[in-house]
Amino acid sequence: MKYCVLGAGLMGKAIAYDLLQQNDTTKVLLTDNNSEELKKAQEFLNCGDKVTSSLLQTKTFDAKNESDIEEIFQNVDAAVAAIHYKFNPSFTKIAIKTKTHLCDLGGNSSIVDEQLKMLPEAEAAGISIIPDCGLAPGMVAVLVKWGLEKFIWADTVKIRVGGLPQNPTGVLKYGRLFSIEGLINEYIEPVRVLRNGKIETIEPLTEIEEIEFPGFDTLEAFTTSGGTSTLIETYKNRLKNLDYKTIRYQGHCKIIREMYDSGMFFGEKRRATVKYLEETIPLEKEDVTLVKIIFDGSKDGAQSQQELIIIDKAKPPFTAMMRTTAFPAAIISQMQARGQITILGVQPQEKCIPAKLFISELSKRGIEISF
């Protein structure tokens, strides 16, 4: 199988690493607009015990240059987009033209809606294109699908996810795990939820609740955008309630909300805020990803609840966020290339990915689910 990864940042190089570990991989083309980033990524990937350097190729590219992308796509079976989501509609159109499977890390509901409109064209091209394939949005969508297949009595789903430093410092008790710009977007954009069978839009940074995980002091969870991706629309006629909240150490939301209310995430102030946060929040290496998905409903006439939990810690050279964001995307790309995803077109994960196979692949990578 031949793959390409667009973007050689933290997630891109972790995706490339996972693809290189597969016995049926014959080529991984890692691309970026920055040649220095490609050199760093190549050095990183050559540290892997099982990486065969002859399988790895690198190339600089311009995401705005459609002919550049077309040439790349024509020479691979499947592609993974791990750069800013604004390019994903263009990548989707090119993938349809070249008949190349595509998945991306997504992160913006409006962009995903634009991609989904191209379902008929992708289906006619005989390919699958799957947006939002990271952690949340991403892996949690497949876990919700799996849970609803297993717990058919459930009518309420609560998704709680967070990437945290194992040893928190500073007033925010947070370590930088991905783009500050992306983080701010999650903190400021409207939040879609399903309440009593109706789709509602609520404010971010609200509805703080306490949440517990084994081995951790009491944490907090609060509303942020994007984590449910297409789940609201997919399950609006199946569930009464569905929502998503981000997990942080206690006190984090109060400070972020004060910044939000003072306008620090908007307009001219935003640029200064991004710079300040990038300079003051360290890039986290010893992190932990926490996931809790709660299924509630009535079973045999009585109220029942089932919790699905993931506690995944960094395993150098990979952070937990790299493992739980990049590896799921790599798994999906492999499924596409191998023909294991049989529902074609532009599809949400919960509609096309074989959940049991996906979870089995997570387990092979040491991402374990308890329930």
C-alpha cells in the first residue's frame, strides 16, 4: 500500500510512523511546505526500531497549488491530511478527481459540512473520504457507534475528553499539545448539543461539572465546540441527549472564561493572546489523554449506565495526544487502502468504519478501552 501524509508536524509524523510499521506498506510520502520540518520529521522517524527508511520519501509542497496535490495523490492509494482544516475541501475535490482515498484530522464543522456535500461525486469515483479523524472529533465517534450497538438501551450519551500534563504547572495547569489557534477555536465557537430530542446551540466554557478518573484528583469538564462533529445529526432521531465537554484540571475554565469575556480571543487582541500563550505554555511531552463516554438509558424497566474509559499516557517519543490523535487517523487510512471500508463517498466515521476492527487496531497500539 502507498500512502501520503500532508503535513510533517507533531501529528503528521506520528501518522507516518504508524503507516511505516505495517507489513503491507510499500511507500509513505511525507510532505510539508517547510523543508526544515521535513528534515526534523525524517530524523524522528528514523529513530523507530521497525522503520524501513527505504519506504519513507519526503517532498515539499504548496497546499494552495492544486496541481501539486494532484501529482501527489495520483501516486498513492490513500492520503491523510494533517494540516489546517481550511484546505480540506480542496483536498476532497482533488481526491475525487484522482480517485484517491482520503481522511483528515478536521476540526471545523462548517468545513465538514462542505465536504459532505461532495458525497455523490466521491461515491461515483469509487473512493471513501472521511473527515474529522483525530481524537475528538475523531476516535470518539467510532466509540459512540460501538457503544450504541452494544448498549442498545441507551438514549443519552455524554462524551468527556481531555489532553492534560501529567505534572501540571502554572495557573492554567495546562501543557501545549497542539496548535494554540486550534485550541482557542474550541474555546470560542458555538457548541451544538442534543437536548430532549432537539438540536440546540449553547455557549462554550459553560456547564462546568466535576469528573473523576482513577489515579487523578477531581477534575472539571466544560462545554467546548467541535467534539461531536457529525454525531448530533447522525443520532438526532436515535438519542434524546448527546453532548461533549473538555476535561481540564480544576480552575482552568474560570480563567479561560475571564479571557473570553474580556475579548482576548477576538479581533486584534487574539494575535497577542496567541503569542503570549505560545510563549508561556510549554510544549508538553509527558501528557495523558483521558476519555470517558457515558451511556445512559432504561434497561429492563430500570435506569442503567455504562462508562467507557481510556487513560492513555505518553510513550516516548510519542505524546499521548499524538498517539490518540494520529494513530486513529493512520488506522482509518489503512482501512481505506485495504478495502476494509466498504461504504463509499464522503462519510462520517460513525456511518462507515467497522467499529470492532477499529477498536482491535487501537488495542494493538496499546490504546486500551475499559468498560
